[in-house]
Amino acid sequence: MSCLTIQLISYSFAWTDSAILFAGYTIYACVALFWRSLEDSGYPTLALIVDFVFFFLSATSNASYSYWVSSVFYAYVLIVAVMLHTWWKAVVVAAGAIILAYVVPSLHAEVLRPGLISAGILGCVVAIQREYLEERLSNASRQTVLYRYDAEKARETERQRIAADFHDGPLQSFISFQMRLEIIRKLLLRDVGSATEELLQLQELCKNQVNELRSFVRSMRPVDVEGSLNATLRRVVEQFQKDSGIPSSFVSAEFLEPSEPEVSLELLQIVREALYNVQKHSSATRVAVSIAKSDKALEITVEDNGSGFPFSGKYSLDELELLRLGPMSIKRRVRTLGGDLTLDSRPGQGAGLKIRLAT
């Protein structure tokens, strides 16, 4: 509109070819600005072509002000190509402008060439960098979605594990508790002595169930790493021995502490779950936990002399997942940390769990 006004004033409002050109482009620009539905019908590419044609016409014009009009308009066309189109369109725009500057005779060709070349190279570099950053952003967005899915899947798995633990433990005990209460009620009518003995046994069962529930609740609480991983692991083992009554030992050798606190928390939770499984399923009379450094890796071992797993042999993490054996929650945590797991089961003699994590 500014160019149209200058053109009309310069020629006493006579409609020259340049004035008609500026008027036509002004009308087109207003339509393109307000008619947004054009974007749904391939408008951006068509608009880029029209803008480039107008740049070419203004650059080859003999008007005294065509130099700065073509310069500014070339900058506009290049910015549009860089920001709204793919990198190869920006390259085509820059290459086309440079070729025209050398092929088509123009009054200002010698002056425009350095600016066309330097701006074109810069625009191509920016366009390629923009697409590279957009691709990285897109990949990051996809990774975020995958992480959210994995987190939701982990929460669902944890909920299922808790539900299964409650079903196999407290719920069955309460059902048994209810049945034995009914037996005691009937015995009270016939044999008070037998009813009293049964009541004492039921009291002992209730005490054991309370201890098991306390251990379960404690295993579900978040772990606080106070001090080093070594000291916190020692406290976990000591607390386990106090709660379960199972003699437990902890051996620590020199090792490199994980640099991220989240890794230490996951390792502590793995050990707590392993000890809880020992207390609940193994009937062990001895548990040994150790942590040490081996070949630039951190090794944590949990061994017991209980009943072991239903299967026999030594299995890696991949083999356990393929055969669907072993504790699911521990396997998931080890996989999340990028570590290795070895499970050695000796039915009737005990089991050993070894976790290796690169430091």
C-alpha cells in the first residue's frame, strides 16, 4: 500500500504498469490476510509463489525506489519460506533469487547480488536448523508420551501386585479368622476348655497377622535416603530383622555411590521388596544382604535359606521375562534402571537375587 501510494503521487495519480502491479498485489494481500480458509486449500505454497513473482517484478522494475522495495520484499519472502515451509522451499527461493540476479538484466542487479547471496545462505541454514529442532521436539514429545504410558503401566502393575498381596495374605487370614470364631462360638456351648485353647491359637494368629500387615505397610512407604546408600541399606536390614524376627546380616565393601538420588531410592525399594518376599513366602531362618563393586558395576545380593521358588536354576532378567518367572515388580524396577538381574533358585534350600548396575 505504501508503494502504491508513492507510485500514484509520483505520477500524478496516473495508473502506470507499476501502479497496477502494486494495486493488484495489495488486493491479493488483503484477501490472503483475512480469508483464512485459503490455508486449507494449499494456500501457503501458492502464496509463496505469488510473493516470489512479485519480488521478481519489483527487482526488474526501473522505478527509482525498486531497489529498496525488492530488498525488503526479498527479506520478507525468505523469512516466510524459512518459518512456514520446509527447508528445501527456502533453498529454492534463495537459489531462484540468486539465479535471477545473474540471468535477468536489472538496473540494480549489481547492488542486489551480495545481499541476495548472503541472506539466502543464512536463510537456508536457519531453515535446516529449524527443521532439525522441530524433529528433536517431536521426538521428545513422543518420548514423553511413552514415559507417561510406562508410568501408568507401572502404577497399574503396582496396584495389581498390592491387590494380589492383600488377597493372598490379609484377606485369607480374615476369612480363616471368621471361620474359627464360628467354631469357638459352637465350642463354648459344649467344651469351654477346648474353646479357650482355640481362642489362644486365634489370638496368636491375629498377632502374626498384625505383624505381617505392619511389614507390608512399611514396605509400601517411600524410602528416605539419609546419608549414604550403605548406611540406609544397613538400617533397612536391621529394621527387617526387628520386624520379622529372621536373623539377617549385612555386608558392605567399597563401592561408588550412584550419582542420582532416584537410583538409590529404586535400589532400596528393590531390597525392601526382596526382603518382604522372603518374610512372606520363603519360611527362611537366615537372610544375607551384601553390596559391593565388581568390574565398574554396583552389585547388590539378597540370599536366604528358605524354600526357594517353585522352579530351579539360575536365570537372567531376559530369561525370567521370557518365561514369566520371578517377582514382577523387582524385574520392572531393574529394567527401568537399565541394570542386570540374576535369580538363583534352589527349591528347599533357598534362593539368591543379584542386581548389577553400571556406575
